[in-house]
Amino acid sequence: MSDHIRFARGDDAAAIAAIYEPFVRETWISFEEVPPDETEMRGRIEGAAGVFPFVCAESGGEVAGYAYASRHRDRSSYRWCVDTTVYVADGRRRSGLARKLYSAVLTLACEQGYHNAFAGIALPNDASVGFHRSAGFTDVGFTARRATSSARGTTRCGCSAS
């Protein structure tokens, strides 16, 4: 079955929230304390439309993963910088799907005029560090105990080449 990468729509919100929910509940990597419900996720998808790329992968009529870019910081000098994220459904991890999604979202962000993409990674997380490095991200900083949702770990920030 092939994957079709497309822009996410409001009616994908339930599936996207379901993919994300275990990451919030079972890990510290999301930097969120409460999983967003369908309504919240719909707002995120619709809020990104036309401003930031938000894509999903559809396989066999089901959403199998998603990636998006969002505002990096509020100050005007950061207006051409984005934060990025990608999540893939259980059973589809380590299949190359995350790479396809990230490639799409980074390409679209570049086409929209964004110059720098950043990713916050809760450490330790060798898989995510390796994934981001293979996508062209480099280490730009570490912040000990930055996330308030967990007292453990460090945040690694990465920047892709423009």
C-alpha cells in the first residue's frame, strides 16, 4: 500500500489526535501534559492553513502520520523561522514514513519563504536525534530541564540548513 502525502484537513483531526495521544500520555517527548482532543486538533490544523504547512500521510484511506511547522517565536525577527514536528502511527514507525512527511513539510516551509526550521527534542532520544541529523538538522543548543511537563531530560534544539 502506498502513502499519499497531502495537506491535513479539519476532518483528519480525530485520526491525528489518536496518533498523537500515546506520545503525550506515555512519553515526555511531546512537551504537552494533556493530549489534545479532536476539537483542539481541528483548531491547530485549521489555524495552520495558509500560514504554516500541516501535512498528513494517508494509506488505505487511513491517516498514518502527520507533520507540521509552526511559529518559532513571536518576535518579528523570527518571522521566517519555524518549529517542526512529525508523528507516525504505531505500526508505521521506522518505515520511512516520517522521512517522507518531514521532507514534504520542510519543502513546503521553504516554498513559503521560511529560512530556518527548528526541532525541540527531549533527551535522551537517540532515535529522534539521529532522524533529525539525517534530515539536515544540526545541534544548536541544549537547555537542561526546560520542559515543565517533565522534570527529567534535556531539550535539544536543531536547525536545518537553509
